[in-house]
Amino acid sequence: MLLGMAGSLPTSGAMLPADTGSAAASQAASTALPVRVIHELDTTWTFSYNDLQLFSREMHRIDIVYPSKDIDGADVELSGQVVIPTEVYNGEQPCDGILLYNHFSTMAKTDVPTRGYAQGIDYVMTTPLKPNWIVVTSDFLGFGITEDRDQVYCFNDINGQASIDCLLAARQLLSQRGISQGRFTINAGYSSGGFDAIATQRVRDLRYRDQVVFDKTLVGGAPFDIMAAINEFINWKDENIDVTFVPMTLGFLNKYANLGFTYDQLFKEPVASHFEEWYMCGDYDNDYVRAQLKGLKVSDVIQDDLLSRQGEIYSAIRKAAEENSLANGWTPDSTQHYFVFHAMRDSVVPTNSGRAFIEFLNRFDYDGKRCDGFKKTIVPERTRLQTNFMIPTGKHTMVGGIAFYLTLSSALTAQPLLYYDDELNTHYADLIEPATLMGIVHLLEEKGIDVRALYKRLTSSGEEGGESGGGLDFFSMLAQLEETLNNFGTDTTEVLQMLSDSGIELTDLLQLFTYLNSEPAAARTLSAKDIREASEACIVGYYERRLTNWLKENNVNIFE
């Protein structure tokens, strides 16, 4: 898309037709009714790039049918998948847990789990780390045995319900077969799958706290705030970005919120005439639709009334997005843990939408052992919200996607090592206790390293003991870095934003800078008030100089 993976991932396993037989009588979701197995086979998952197979792993795959709910709350049967590493299935390796995986956006009916399309999870399971987890994935409504129906795309928490129900059905099947389920459960998804993973967590918090506990929810490139994403695309209306999933977002919001607008009210040609064919019939994959829209900008795709943010259509879209926001009616469970990842310049799922999820969680302040609740941090397990926005790229798939999947693979491998008896490993907890900027400095000093002397030596100009490069305030130092940062395609503003998104705030940097430039006797007496006053003075001075330089460069004399 907005929200899809911007490229095809390798197809894994056999391509099997969906079961189109008659459905059983309507069943209530999440009950202990038998789970139907529709396909079962041994298969091989591969991690390939440009037709080069890097890794592979033998897996045992079980395609199931289970009861859930549709968009109207009516009973429906959906299909999903349970995939078990062969070593775990045969009892040769212990099972660490269940990974509940939410697949990313697709238009083709063939590009879903029970059709043999692994959708990136093969990247996770076949890495050399070889995580011993069982993967559970729903096809979601509109795919698999319900492919005669329209999919539900980034709308409310309907796919979250489907995902929870698939997990409960998988547990039932594994229990019936005596297959170990391990100790942990992780919920994850990338792109629109990240949206659905958040929806899954929301459904769990609201309705299944006594049945499901997630040890962590990991989301990447997720469009949590749909309206924020739409507004960012309007801001980028004349930029060269991938517009493939913009119509998909607007079209399905219009459909499921019952707004009633026609395609030509929302879209320009060629989208208006081809929306049904490209986005809803299921005959075309993401790459085909992307090719049809290649070279078009947002201003070429959606109508001017939307671009202007005025009028009935824009107001209705905004109201529908707000009414169906995942944030509505949800107070997150303070026992749950999150990892939120987003590429800093993502042009497929705007970063502001992912950032909105962090801001949402930050509203809730919980006390907890060894952590500060949902306070963002770059350090795993230090709080219940770990964040990483440190990759300055717009490549949603080939950089952002792969980085997320490798992070997920690492998390699956680390989880059993970090915890035992359901508690954080105390040795590990002690290791990360000082993992803040100032904590690390003090730890080094306790080891006999004079960090301030080292800093002054590194920032001095000329020979040791010469004139210090110090004397600069914090923002003057950043301004001197501007040219170097520009060579890397970024600037101080963006770097500070990346740091903030990842849990390192400006006040943390200012505290460190002030400490490093202080004398030993005064260093440990700096108060929060001292830091705040120093920060305010630095900020005023910085912008004062920036304004003065701009006036000089543009030959502006404000006194004339």
C-alpha cells in the first residue's frame, strides 16, 4: 500500500487449489468445534533473491478450515495454515512457541498461505538461526475458501478477529495431535500485515485476555493511522512515488464504511474504469497493477476534491477513517510488549502513520518491573515498547521489509534465551540496566575511563592540549555536521527525528552534551532545570543564527 509489500517474494511449497467444497453449517467463532484439515504435505521453504537460493528448510504444512466472523459479524468459515519445521514435527527439536503471522497486502487470489505463497515468512524460518517456531497464518476473508468474496483491507479489526480465531483453531489441532506448542506466542506482521497484527492485539486485549497472551507483538511498516497516511500522500501529490496501494486504501474504506461514492468520484482514469478489475477480481498480482500505474503520481490518480482536502468526499473519508480507527475504544493491556519498526522515509506506507502508533501507546503510562510501561526505547526489553526508525530509506520492501524480517528472526531466536520461568533473565536484565546514553557514560567511568577527557581530546582542533573544538553549543555542533550529513542524504533535523522515534530524545542528547562539556566537580550536580534552561538557550541561539544566515544569503534587510 500505502500498504503493501512493494514487490513479490518467493513462492514456497506446492501451489495447491483452494478447497471449494461445500462449507459446514455456520459455527460460532472461537469454539472447540473440530478443525477441518483440507491439505497436508511436506514441503520446502526457501529464502531466495533474484533466483539465487540462499537458504532452505524442510517444513510440514497443514491447511485448515476454522470458524470465524465476517465483516458484518456473521458466522463464516475461513482457511488458514499451520506450518511446523520438520525437526519440530518429528520431535527432533523442541518447539519454542507459536508465531502468529499476518500476511501483507495482495490482490491476487493465489498469493496467500493456503495457495503456497509464504509471503516473507520463509525469510524468517530459513535463516541460519533456524528458529524452532510453529507458524500460524490466516488467509483472511476474501482468500482461500472464501475467495469468491471481497477481501477486507486495512479496515477496523476484522482481520484481527480472523487471526485470533486461526490461532485458537491451530492450538486445538496441535493439542489433538499431541504436538508441542512451546512456551511463547508472538504476533507479527509487516505493511498491511502490520496493521492486522495491531488489530489482532486489539482484539486480544478487548475480548481474549483469558485465552491468549502475546509475549511480544512485532509490527513493521504498519499503517496504523489510515487518515494520517492518506494526508501524507496528498502532501506528496506531485512526487515520484509508488501509488499502487493508494486507490486500494480509499476504495475499500469507501466500500466497507458504506460511503456510496462511485469510482469516478474518487479516482481519475485509468483507475476509475479499472478499480474492480485490478483490485477486486483477484486475477492480477501486485506487480501487474504496479506496472499499469507506473509513472503516475498521486495527483494523477485521485480526484482534485480529495487533493484539496475540501468538500463532501474528503470529509466523509476522514470521518470513516476516524470512526474505524484501531485506537477507538482500546486501552492497551499493560502486560503486553511491542516492537515497532518503520523505515524513516517509507514512500509506500508513510512513516507518520507508523509513528502514530507509538504516540498512541505513549498515552498510557504504566508502572512495571524494570520498565517504564509504553515508553519508546531502542533497547530491547527496557520498556514494553521497543522502537527502531533508524533506517533512512524509502524502500518499503527491499530494505525495510528485509530488515524487519531479519529482526523478527533474531527476536524468535532470542526470546527463549531472554526469559525463563516467565521472567526476564536477571543476568540479561542487569546487562541492559545502564543502557541509556548517560548510563553507558557512567558505566565506562566506573571502569576507569575518563569519558570527558576523551571527548575533549577528540573534539579539539590541532594538537592535544590545543584549542578545544568545544566552546560550541549543542546546536552549533550539529550545524557543523550538516554538510557531512548532507553527503549521506540526510540532515540534522531528520537525524534528530530518527533518534526521537527510536527512543533517544533531544533532552537525552543535551544532557550528554552538557555533561561532556562540564568540569568534574559540577558534572553530577546538573539538575533537570539546568538541562531545560540549557536546552532552551541552545534552541533559541540555533534558530537565531539560522534566521540571520538566511537573511544574509537572500540579501534581506528587515530594517529597510
